[in-house]
Amino acid sequence: MSEKIHFETLGCKLNQVESEGAASAFKKTGFEISMQPFSAASKEDLSIRLCVVNTCTVTAKAEQKARRIIRLLLAKCPQSAVLVTGCYAQNSPKEILELSERVCVLGGQYKGHIADLPELLKQNPALFGEELACFIQEIFEPFYKEPQQKQANPSLQQPFRLVPEDFSHHSRASLKIQDGCNCVCTYCAIRLARGKSVSLDAQEALNRVVELEKNGQREVVITTVNIAQYRGRYKDGYLDFAGLLRLFLENTSTIRFRISSLYPEIVNEELAQIISSSRVCPHFHLSVQSGSDSVLERMKRPYKIEAVYKACRLLKEAKDNPFLACDIIAGFPGETEEDFARTMKMLEDCGFTFVHAFPFSARPNTEAFFMRPMVPNRTAKNRIDALEAFNEKSKTAYIKSFEGQVLKAVCETVHRPKILADRIIVHGVTDNFLHCKLVFSKDEKLPEPGTLINVKILRPLSKTEISGESDTLGALV
């Protein structure tokens, strides 16, 4: 009897922690867990009973990738049903169900109910493939009485239920404290898929962090959709994110905190002072999108470019030479050459280390879908190329600024040791987010995954040396 559950996860860190939580639920019930992504070269696996695909809808390419993976799993795991969840599943369930009768769907806003499946699968061991998909879809059918509903039923949502008891595929723990978004950004389909903002109660969030520290976790990544909208109940009132982070620091002693994404408008003097703690990692990702106020206004972003400059200044005052990253959308409708030049100037002025650059993708049911004039694809590609060139120059310079220094790093499990003829390669992530390639001889003892190690920064990796996420050559000291 097949007792293996396979997970494929696309998109954001929230999806990653939710998949880890769902995997924990199956693992606790006795199922074997597989999280190594399938490829066209993968062998057929008859032991997998259920594949769970946690999808993203941020761009049309993300949805295309999800469909490709679903088809691949249908071919490589012929005994399995394929459960598709996440943001794409929330926004387009009918489109996904049409892929195969072995496919079933659970919208992302109901994702917490995946935790109900392990016991149900154990109670029905004879169900496989199409029969299992039908069984699962019938369980979740009450959520889809109106398949195109724009708002999920709040009474059926369980946004913080998927809590990992261990981390099957990541060395650094993650904690989800907020979901959804109340903004009305004109380009964003995520807010439609995730729904209104909800926050984990501050005491429960603290309990989970304390438990992680007790279990030996060295670092926790704080994950949200919109951290600016965190408002967790605490005693007789509420805490915003600054208050929650202070609560974490005051009630723990060793665990480090990494903030997955910051919104510029919440980076004020109070938050900067809290962030200055040595246990907050000097790595910050700002959700920026553009360096032009006119573009930000058309996007309906809740800040102006002045807030980005202020946020970067405060973060640099709080931390010595932090890793600053941001998101930029290139080719938003109406973006002129002058608008893009302002974005490039902002990146230089603020000293960003890395840019996650995306070409504009018109998402159905968003206001920007109908905006004109459209920027030609060639122009958008040229702007992406300019952003990538900035990345190469800026990140190389940042790594060089640490050459010879010794930094703290977490040894990662996601990059399993690569065994070569005469050496072994492992991977570590420093507190300021350098992804280090560490080379060991075959007779050296390897650091345990998840442990905190000291790494001397040697140099940036060349283009031909880069593999996976590694960008830096380091040495264990």
C-alpha cells in the first residue's frame, strides 16, 4: 500500500512554511514525506499516494509553471491523486480541475483543512488516483458552493493551523504571523487569493517562538503577506509588528530573528531601535515596486518614494552594512523612461544589494489588467536586463566588502552535501544573507544541518562557479 505523500511548493515563504506544516501533519500520522521536486528526468514513483501542489498566482508564468508541475506529477506518480492548493487554486479552481480527473482543488484560504486529510486517508486505505481525488473533492465541496466566490467563508478559514513540528526541507524555522491584505494595489492578485488581513494572536506567536528556541532552532524567519497590517491581540489590547518583535526579544535569549519582508511605511525610529538588537539579522527585504511616485500612485501603493529613502536610512543606522533587497516591477502600464530612471537612481541612492525584478504581468480581475498604455515587451525586457546588471554589480561589491571577515551562518539542509571525487561541498547562509559554498576534504567532519557556524568570507563566486543560490566562497573557521 502506498503511504508516501509528495509536496511541490511554488512562490513565497508563506507557502513554504504552510507546506512544512501540512507535511508535519502527514508525518505525525505515519506517512512518509517527499519534498524533492520532480523533473522530466525523474523516475516514475508508484509509492506516492497523494501529491500536494502549493501554488502561486503572482504572475501568469507562475500559473503556467504550476500547470506544468501538475501534468508532470500526473505522469510520474500514476497511482496518486494530485491536490492543488494555494493562491492559483483559490482564484482559478475550475481551470485546474479541467486538467485531469485525478486532480482535486482546495483554495488557499482553506488550506488549513489539509491537516484533516491524514486521518481520513488512513481510514480509507483502498482509495488511489481518481477515486482518491473524488473523495477529497467531496470533502472540500462545501467550500465551493459558489466556485467563483470572491470572498471566502471566514468561519471555514483556519489560516494559522498548519504549524510545522519540524522542518523537513529547511534548516531555518519559519513562523507565519499574518495572512491576507487590506490594500487595493491595482496589479495584485495575491490580495484576491489570500483575502482580508488576519493576524496570529501575539501570545500564541510568542508561544511558538519559545517552543522553537526550546527545540534548538537557531533562527526563525518571520513570514507575512503584509507585515504593516499585523495587529495581534495581546492581553487587553493589540500589538503591531514592532511591539511583537520587542515581545519576542524580551522573552527569548538565543534564537535569531529574520524578517522576510518589510513595507517602507512601517520602518520608523521605534522599529529601527528594536531591529538594532544583535539577534535581528541584518538582512531586510523591502516591498518597493517602483522608484517613481507617479507609478506608485497608479499602483495604489500606500506610500511615496520618500518613505523608501527614509526606511533605508533608518535600517542602515540600525545595522552596520545590512543586506538590503527589494521588489521592482518593470514595465507597469504607463511607466516612462523617466519613471524607470527614477527607479534606477533610487536603487543607487539607497544602496540596495539585490533586486527581485519582475516584468509586469497583467492579472485578471485586477484594475491594472485594463490600464493603458501598455509598455512594449521589448522595453520591459530591456529594463529587466538593466536591473539584472545592477544586481550583478551591486551584489558582487557587497560580498567583496566582507572579504576576510568571519560571519555567523546556518548550515542548510536544502542543499544536501555534494560529494565529488576529492571533496564535499555544503551550503551555509550568513546572518546578512550571503549564500556560502563551503568546501571540505573527504576526511573532514561536516557541520550538522541547522547548526550555527562561523564562516570566513573569501570572495564572490564567478558566474561559472555559481550553482543554485550560492554566491559566495567561504571557509569554516
